[in-house]
Amino acid sequence: MAVRYRIVNRTRALPTPLWATLCATWWCRFWGLMGRAALPPDQGLLFVWPRAGRWDTAIHMFGMRFDLAVVWLDDRRRVVDVRLARAWRSVLVPKAPARFVLELHPQRLTDFAEGDQIDWQRA
């Protein structure tokens, strides 16, 4: 059963609620959102990595049918990078080491900025 969390931006309120499914296993991190036809604006994936790093948390968009807003967070859940990832065209490495990655609908790109403090609460 998938574990869902409500994502909270402690620095500035999100305009609409946002939910993310936890993705902490190797298999889940490997597949991510590949193969899905779409992603609703109020949903995403929260990837959890065993340790912080830049290359460990890099993403690719090969096999993706839609663009994504990608938010990288450090060990303290502070945003270290935010970028738009284009379907089939992007391999992205965060600017700074990250431990958590949020993959969201592209409409959510402006909901986060570097330095924002993010938290999540189990649904």
C-alpha cells in the first residue's frame, strides 16, 4: 500500500493542497513516474534516498510522457534546487547535494524556491 503525505511549504503557503506518494525503495526510485500518462496538479512523488548527494539524486526524463517540476531538498528538508524537467529531453543534476526529491506537475514549479523549508505529514 502506498504511503501518502501532505506536502507543506513552511516558508510560504502553497496555493492549493499537494499530496505526494512516498518512494523509498530501489524499485520505486527506478520506475518513478515512467509509463504514466499524466500527473494531476495536486499529486506527486516524494523520493527518499539513503544519503545526500548530487549524482545519487539526479533524474532523467527518458520514457516520460509529460514535463515535471522537480524540487531537490537537503537533509534538513530545505530546497536546494528547483527546475522544469522536459519529457524525453532532460537529465538533471541538482546544484547542491540533496536527499529528497519531489517530482510534481509543472504547474507547481513556482510553489517552491531555493531556501524554502519543506515538511510533510502522513495523510
